[in-house]
Amino acid sequence: MLTCRTGKRIYQTEAVAEDALIDAHSRNNYSGSGPVAVYRCEECGYWHFTSKGAINERLALLLKNGKLNLQQEASQWEKKLKR
């Protein structure tokens, strides 16, 4: 796992960072906290998560239409079945 000198995980492109953001929300129940968007870092030039600012459009759409809840349920079942 690559990290920036800021200590944050590096994502090579904005699209990869957005996919990872949505995956993180699928695996974790942030309940109003946690990362909400991605940004390009001035230190390293790569992409990171942020919990500040406006919510990512793709993430907002998944939350609005209920698809993120379905992904979260699927992730919870995967964890239970792996035990």
C-alpha cells in the first residue's frame, strides 16, 4: 500500500479513488462520519479521501437510491459467512 508523506493512502486516479471511497462505505457503516469525497493532494499529486466538503456525487446517488444500503448488507453477510 502506497502512502503519501501526509500519511494518507494513495490512489493513482480520481476514478480509482472514487471506487475505493464507495467500497469503503460498503464495508463500513460510517453513520454520518467518515470520508465523503476525494481530492488531489498538493504534496504528492495523487488522490486521497477527505471527510470535509461536499459529498461525492456518485456516493450521494448511491445513498439516495438505496443501493449503498444493499451493498452494506451484502458486505455484512460476507463477513458473517467467512467466520
